[in-house]
Amino acid sequence: MSERPGPALTAYRLAGHLARPLVPLLLAYRTRRGKEDRARRGERYGRAGVARPAGPLVWIHAASVGETNAVLPLVRRIVEEGVNVLFTTITVTSAAEAARRLPKGALHQYAPLDIAPFIDRFLDHWKPDLALSVESEIWPATMGRLVKRGIPHVFVNARMSERSFARWQKLANGRDNLFGSVTMSLAQSEGDGKRLAALGIRDVRVTGNLKFDVPPPHAAPDMVERFQRQVDGRSVFVAASTHEGEEEVIAAAHKVLRHRRPDLLTIIVPRHPVRGAAIREQLAARGLVVAQRSLDEPITAETDIYLADTLGELGIFYRVAPIAFIGGTLVPVGGHNPIEAVQLDVAILHGPHVHNAAEIYAALDRSGRAEVIRSSEQLAKVLDDLFADPTAMRRRATKAAEALTPFTGALDATMRALVPHLEPLAISARLQDRGHAPGDGGTPR
């Protein structure tokens, strides 16, 4: 990165410096809202929670649960090469997912805030040999510090929406300096690649979306069977990864439809389980009977809504419900990943806001295997039509996978692109395992 970052990035750095005294207040506020881990808050200041493992180390940063799930197969492949991985995330939910699923040879920390002294403290301890940022994690202070230390920085599974591209274009020379510092970008799509190249990244390759190569979400067979018994005889619909503003639409649709389908059971899986109590209060105010999973409440014949405010259990509900609405699409969040539902033969519904995964949703919509929902009335009608024709519903679900088949192969393509960076680290790790110092010609120490 140039020593002249431009006025916008200079202002960003200054804002980070001035904000330092306010950081404890910000983190305390986020902790009260369940968005920070009180016991590990020091990691956000760059203070390590554990020791650095010996040997080469790849730092992989992903923001939250969606990115974590997408990149975990890549983490496993790197660890299988004998190279340790430091995996950082921002959210509490992604930390829990990482703790549950990271392979041996990988460890988790919360990412430091993008303020230079915190980043320096983090890098002083971890000394990564390679940094990989997942999807759209663009942090100017971190990028500048990596350049100063000569650490290669690669964007993997990279995406750049039209909206974000328009914002970055306004930065002029600061933009060129920032993106010009990136060693390589492995883009999800041709459109993402063109936009990233236009912002100044010199080495851009289109390797595809890692989310297409992720296995379906796990669910223990006994838990699936137990839940299936609870809902036998009901028309079951799941609203997955919902955000504030979407539960109201889903609840209104349920109220409209339950007069025609009194056996309807709607499962709501909020993107942030910490909202469970607030959602329950909102649904109860509408006169709906709610059973809350986090409280281990049973589903009865009177239950309208099953509020699944827990982590890592979507695999259960996708295996039971034949229809799913994918959240973050009725409100301008940009849409969450529909691939997991498609993999488990679930019919897909979504709202109009899908810019985070536009190519995926476009493929599903073109093939007629997904349907855009814009109101509670429309949602109620579509659900009624699908439940009335189970054969058509199953056909729509099973054929959705065909629309996404051309997108697979991103994991292998990503590993091939990373070979020049990973191979020297893997060789160094093997030499250290055998008791040789790198570059000593194989002489035992």
C-alpha cells in the first residue's frame, strides 16, 4: 500500500485513532446485546487467548456463520497439507460454529478491531505467513499492516456487489492504493471478478463459490427422527435465517393460511438466536401460540409457531420441512445461502433482496425452482398452492439441484490457485516435523 493512502483512508485511520478511547464502551454495549463474548473480549484488542503453534501458519478471516460454513472445507484442506490455521471471526454465533467444527490443526480467535495498534498486537503474536480474507471482508487498517510486514494477502470466495462497487469507486486514489495491495483475489463469479479488477486488484481469478462445495448441514438421525415424530400429520414450513421485519410477514402469512390449513406449523429460525425472546413476544402479541426450542418447549396440536432460537440445527428442519423461505431477502440484508436447503431437496422461496448471492438466486429463479415473495398475502397463497400439490412441490425441490450443478468445483479451483503460497509452507512444515530447519539442506538439528 502506498505511503499516500488518499484523503478517505487517511480519515479512516484518524477515526480509528480517535475512537480508541470509546472502544471499551462499544464492546460493553455489544456484550449487553449478546454480540460479544465477555470472557474473550481481549481478543478484539488483539490480545491472544492461546499460544501460537509452532511452524507455518495461515490466517483465515471470515465474518460470520455463512462465511464460516463456506470456508471450513478449505480450512480442512490446508490443515491436511500439514499447515496450521488461525481462524478468526467477528460474531458470537460463528465462534460457536468454529468451536464445534474446526479440524485438528486449526484454532479460533475473535478478529481484532480494525485499529492499527490492535492489529499490530495481533500480528506480533501470531506472525502469519499468509492471510486469507473470505468474501467481502475489506479492512483498510489490517490490509495496510499486512503490506508493511510483507505478508501475502489473498481474497478467497471474493464477492463485490454492484452497490459496494459503486461506493468503493468514489474513493479515487485511496481505492487504488487499498486494492492494489491485495496479492490475489479469487472471485465467486465473472461479475465479481470484473468489479474487483476495476478497483485495482492486479491478479484476479474466477474460481467459483465455495458454498456450492459445502456438504449439506449435519443433523443427527435420532434428532431428526425425534423432531419428525413431533410434527407428523402437520403441514410444515420453515423460515430460515430470518431478520427483524421478516418475522412479522411470516406471522401474518401463517394467520391467513391457518384458516384454510389448521394443521400448518411454521418453524422460524432467526439468524441471531439472541432475538428469541423478543420474537416470541412479538408473535404472542399477534395471538399465535409459540413453542420455543431454547426453552425445550414441546410442540402440541395448538402450536402455531415453533421458534427454533438455537444454533447449528437448520439441518434438522430442512430434513423435515418440504418448503423453506430463506431470510435476509424481505429486508435489505442481501439474502442468505439457499444452497443448503437445495441440497436437502427443499422447495425455495425468497424475497427480492438477494444481492449477496445474486447469481445463485438468479439460477434458481430462471429454472423455475424458486419463487420471489413480496408480501404476506403472496406467501400464504404460494404455500397453500404448494401444500395442495405435493408432487409439484417435490418436483420443484428435487430439480433445484440441477440448476446449481454447474457452479460446483470451487474448492479444487481455490486450492490450485493457492498452490504457490501454500506449497512452500507445507514443505517447511514437513521439514520441521522431521527435525530439519528450513533451508539447512536436510541436516538434522
